[in-house]
Amino acid sequence: MRVVVVAGPDPGHAFPAIALCRRFAAAGDTPTLLTGVQWLDTARAAGVDAAELLGLDPTADDDDGDDGDKIHRRAARMAVANLDQLRELAPDLVVSDVITVCGGLAAELLGIAWVELSPHPLYLPSKGLPPIGSGLAPGVGVRGRVRDSVMRYLTARSVRVGLRQRAQARAGIGLPDVDPGPLRRLIATLPALEVPRPDWPAEAVVVGPLHFEPTEQVLAVPPGSGPVVVVAPSTATTGTAGLAELALEHLVPGVGLPAGARVAVSRLGGAPLELPPWAVAGLGRQDELLTHADLVICGGGHGMVAKTLLAGLPMVVVPGGGDQWEIANRVVRQGSGRLIRPLNGPALAEAAGEVLSSPGYRDAARRAAAGAAGVADPVRVCREACSGAK
């Protein structure tokens, strides 16, 4: 089966797309990735055929201040821009990232079956949940259900505006106003990070996290006898700034951490850090680094949170914007970590000390990891969807 996987350049979306391509290739399929130019060499080095996703750069007509316009109208323009190369690739199936909507639109224009990839929990609105992004658990009792109903009512206007923008964008490129949606939704998360809902879509399937390491380098942990704390600042533009610097200032062995502790700051780039002898920073395989860790401090992005839980490790989550507040609160409710907002040094040190000294957090993380055994195979889900569409 020939498959085209479409994802934008944000690491939280491009890396799961690369991981999925590798899963397809390992199963004997022929995948091609369309993404931002900054990840083409990385994907190719990992054995993935990759080409530029055209139209990512905004034009004078784009309104980046309007999320609906950014997602839908730009997606329609990008769908048209990528038609020729998609036609040339002649895939049997297109897998389109949940926020890179152009892949699904282009597939529909060409009459190709398509599947949506959500590299995080399912974020569709639900009649049984508070609005996604609130971070709230479903309300309990009459007052809780009323609270959720009021919140859904207050956000319904934004949902309707988004649907109108999507319909207008579709009509503008010759598609029917009504969106038929994907054949399947691949929900690439752990069951422990999902929330039960009464209206779970029939086409949505939890397939487990899709992780990709963009390097083969190993970040060596400094010698010592105490716990190892991994600090992984968010790669998202909406992430909390200054996490690495504050951690190095306040998580001092014998002061903010137990004596003999080590700190490893895992990051894709950034300005040089002043490193004490008990700390290291740089790019390295996070999966390998986590085998040495006792605690992870991260920004709340789904990729790092899921990777940490798969390793059975507790965490301190410092959420920024986007969906990080939602993810962080799910971590807290699941029991595997603490949440800090706003970020400050004393609060960070206190939370790190508590999580390290309380085995209940690690136990909850291990329970979350065990849940990965029950997820579906994304390649099998895609093959079945494609077969059923013919």
C-alpha cells in the first residue's frame, strides 16, 4: 500500500508523522512524508521518503490572529498547492495530521481515502465533557453537570464559527459544504490520558503514542549516586519559557534536590546554558536518557508526557498554552505527577522533592505504562479502513 502522511513542521506533529511512516515501512508499505523543510533531512536519515509540504509560509491574505482562518482557509489554499505532487505520488491512502487539515482536503479533491492522525488525546467536543482545554474533569452530580452545560454553551459559538469557516473553505475549492470527515481517527495517546465520554466516535481508535528520536546522540548523565532529574522544556512556541534556567538555579543537589542528584536538560536547541558540574544539557535520545531517570520535569506537551509515562516515570508538569493545561491536569488526575503554574523556583524545588519522595506517583506512572498493551496497531487500522473504502 502506498501511503502519504501529511504533517506540519511543529515537532509535536512532525515527529509522530515520521514515527508512523516508519511503522508503515516496517510493515511492508511504501510511505512518503510531506512536512516542513527543516525535517526533511532528519526524516530521510531515518529511512523515510520525504518531500516539502507546499504552502506552509503565510501569505499577506492569511490572518494568523484567527485560529479558524489559520486552520481552514490556509488549509484549503495548501490543499490546492499540493494536489500535483499528491497526484504524482498516487497513494492508496492519505494520513493527515489533525491540525494540518490540507492533507484531508487534498485527498478528498482527488477521491483518495484518508485517515486523520491526532498525536494526542481526542479533542473533539463532547456532550458529556467540559470544553477541551479547560483542564477540568467531567462534572459530578447536578451542579457539576450544570457547570459543564454552561461551559459548553459559552464555547458553542466558537465551535459554530469554526464549522462555518471550514464549510466556506471547502466550498472555495469545490468541495461540498458538509465535511464527511476521515475514515478513521488515529488517537496516538495512552489510554491513561484519555477521558471516557458518552459519544466516543465510532471511527476513533486509540493506537498508542508515536515517538521518534531525531538523533542517535546520547546525553551522558554526570556521575553521582543520587536521583537523576530530566528537564525537558517544551518545543512548542506556546510553552513556558525559562524552565531550564530556573531548574538549574533551584534544583541544586543538597538544597533543592537530595545530595548526589544529577540534572539532565534535554532540548533541541536554544542559547547556551551555564552548567554546574552536576548537570548536563543538549540533544540526545530521550528514550535512552529516561532509562536513567527518576523524575521528569517537562512543559506538558503530549509527546514528552506520553514518553515519560511509557517509561513508568513520575513528573512535574509546567504547562504553557495550547493543550498543555489540559494534558497537565489529566496527569494530575491520573496520579503520576504534580502541576506548577505559575512557574517559580521554590515551587519547582518543592514539587520535585515531593514527587521524588512519594512512591505513589511512580506507581501511577507504571499503571499508565501498562495500559499501552491494550492499544490498536495503527497500520492495521489504516489498512482495514482503506480496504473498506474500496
